[in-house]
Amino acid sequence: MPRTNFNELLEAGVHFGHLKRKWNPNMAPYIFMEKNGIHIIDLHKTVVKLDEACSAMKQIAKSGRKILFVATKKQAKDIVAEHVKNVNMPFVTERWPGGMLTNFPTIRKAVKKMSSIDKMATDGTFDNMSKREKLQVTRQRAKLEKNLGSIADLTRLPAAMFIVDISKEHISLREANRLNIPVFGMVDTNSDPNIVDFPIPANDDASKSISLIVGKVCEAIQEGLEERKMEREKDGSPKDAEEQEEGKKRVKKSPAKKEVLMKEEDEDVEADIEAEDEDQE
């Protein structure tokens, strides 16, 4: 049974595309007709593509990996932030920090800086600072918070990316493609569906349409997270803890093995950053 109801999509205006003269010919398979100079998206195709995307995202969430949501356009920002916070996934709704994925260690340094400022506030360092220094540090923290936001918790590259309006977010899309990160995207009639792995033909300008699609995707992620939780409870957490402890012992025994394990598990780039910091010192 499909996840999405045809009438739901119709009511949310998911079928409204752009003017005919603005179309991308690669969207032809997903266009149902033209009405009053505007292309109408074939919602039967949207249902199929949305279900495909939801199933894939559910599996990613079930495997415990992260999906990064990108939506910097005005009408999508708040909607995406609201939905995505509920499933605890990272998102970018302000400006996309160039090189966020391709230059990930640098972004992690900025996150580290944010953490060190937070630490200063709690360990009493702030008390020994002048008013001006405090103000400068606080402003720096606010700027980092605005630019990084929820990606502060992203300790390694995301397993996938979800984009609202692939034409607007072309920089983030290019970075994901370069790193072979699968991309899910809302694709309107003016965009090229061939440059994303899971295109969802839909109106990416109307708030109702964005809210419906992002909501369905987040529901699928929530299902994946719940199934993961149930499976772990079924298998028994103590076993996981024992395995982790055993892994730690193996790492302690051999430094060479530690490097191998970190590589195998694709651990976060914190180690690289620390090494770079030491070199600079």
C-alpha cells in the first residue's frame, strides 16, 4: 500500500509546476499536461517516487546513519527545521557553508571552536575576561551557531542528503555528488531530475507542498529509528556493550590496530583535526 495518498498531494498543490518556458526537458516523463501556460506534474509518478525515497531513507535511519537536510529558501526553512528536529537529523536552513562536505575537517574545527567557547562559559574562563573580550567571544559563538546550527552534532559525513529545490542548492548538490553521497530531492519542472539519485517530482515553492513531502519523509525516518530501537532491545543492549568493551580492549592493545579499526568504522575526522592542531602548534 502506498505511503502517500494521491488526493493528499493534490490538496497540497504538489502538482503545480513552473511556466512552460522555464521547464527542463529532462522533466518530460514526470509532466502530465500543460494548463494555462503552466506545467502540471503527474502525481501518480510522484506517489511512486516518494514511496521509493521513503523506503530508502527508512533503511538509512534504521542502520543508524545520518541524513542531512538542506533547505535555505525562505518558505522552506522553518518547515524543514520543525519536521527534522523531531527525528534528530542534521539540517542546514541558513546559508550553505561552502566546502561543508568536501572540506569537512575545517567545518569540524569550527564546531570544536564552538564547543571550546561553551566550555569557557562553564569553567570560569569568562570571569577573567574583560567586557570587550566577552562580547567578541559571544558574537563569534552566535555567528558559528547561525552558520553551523544543527550540523554541530554531525561527527562524520552524512550517509545521504535531502534537498528542497535542487536548482537553488546546486553547491551542496555538487559537493554531495563529488563525494558519492546519495541525494534525495524535491524536483520541480525547472530542474534536472537526472542529477539526483532519488528525484521526487513536486512543487518546491509552495509551503503546503514542501511540508507534506518533508513530513512524509520524516515519518519514514521515524519508522526506521523505531525499528532500530526495537531490534536493539530484542537483541539485548548488554551484548552491544560487551562488544564495545571488547573493541576498546583490542584498540588499547595495539596502536596500529586502532588506526585500522578507525578506518574500518569510518570514525569522525576528529583525529585528523587534532593532528592538524598539533602540527600548527
